[in-house]
Amino acid sequence: MDERGDLGFDFTKKKTSRFFVITCLFVTKTRAIEKIVNAVFRSFSQQRRKHHPGVLHCSKELPATRKRVLVDLCKHDVRILSIYLNKTKVYTRLQDEKQVLYNYVTNILLDRIYTGKLIPLDRAVRLIASRRETNKFLNENFKRYLTDQISSRQKLPITIEIRRPGEQKCLQVVDFACWSIFRRREYGDDSYWKIIREKIVEESPLFP
């Protein structure tokens, strides 16, 4: 699971996004997805590898790399679910209570996963969320809240981990999917989204 955008509401600031997007990539074999990352690095020239940070980050990669990752992703049995928040439609009171907004987003996400039957309910599931140092959404409080919500709904054998992309290569791949969906919403560019659209099982707004 990865996210794009921010939850700031001062739209006079240049870096404040209009949309906040959360994307989940559902896979049964993580090794196959990890191989996508390995193959991309093998294709880099020695000079490029030397100056690359060692972790694929979609917004910083060349268009050819972006397309390669997305095309390779679609060769596998994966499903993508995404929910997006148009921040201009958020009630003023929620703008000032980000923790309440986080919880609301989480509940909507869980509803989508359960109702869409995107995870097996009869065997163990591993949920890995991407974490960045400056991100307050995917932190330990979020992890505890998510665990509590799952426990209150039903007894589901699920483990929740919060990792950095450098620790879990699948997070590097879902970053490309999330970036593509965010770019479509934020900038109206659907060129990358079109590559993965057949793998998207749901892409819904939080506020219609």
C-alpha cells in the first residue's frame, strides 16, 4: 500500500496537492513482483547504477523506466485498488482534525477491500504499507488503528507491517501504480494510467 499527495489544505502553497490518493496492490507471489525491480536495475548502465540511489521512485525515474515497470507489472496476476480524496470537498472541521480524516480514509479503504473480496478470508494475509520519514499517515498510530478496525470487523488472520521501499521491493512497484493514478487526478495526464487500467478493480472517490 502506498499513497500520493498530502493532507495539507493551504492551497496558496505551490506544493499543496488537490488530491490525496491511496493505492493497494494485491499479489499472491511477491517474488515475481520483486523481480521487476531487479530486472530494471540490471538494465541500467554501470554509470547510471553508480549515481542511482538504489531505490526506484517513480517521480524521479525516466519515462522509459516508468513504462517498463508498469508494463511488466501487468504481465502478472495482480489487482489494484485505489481511493482518492478531492481535498476541496473535505468539510472544514475535518481539515483541522487530520487524525479524524486519517481514520475516515482507513475505514473507507477497509470497506472497499472487504466488499470487493480482494483478500482471502480463510488464510493468512500480509499487508505492507509504505512509510516515509516525513509521512504522518503511515506510522505506528495508523498501524494500531488499522489492526483494531480489522479485529472489530471479523477474525481475519492478517499481519500489518510498515516498511520503507528500500526494505520491501514490492513497495517500489506499487509506488509506480499510485503515482500513475495520482497523476491522472492531479494533472489530467492519463498516459501512464492507461497502461495499468485493466488491472484496476476499483478507483473511487471518498467524497462523490
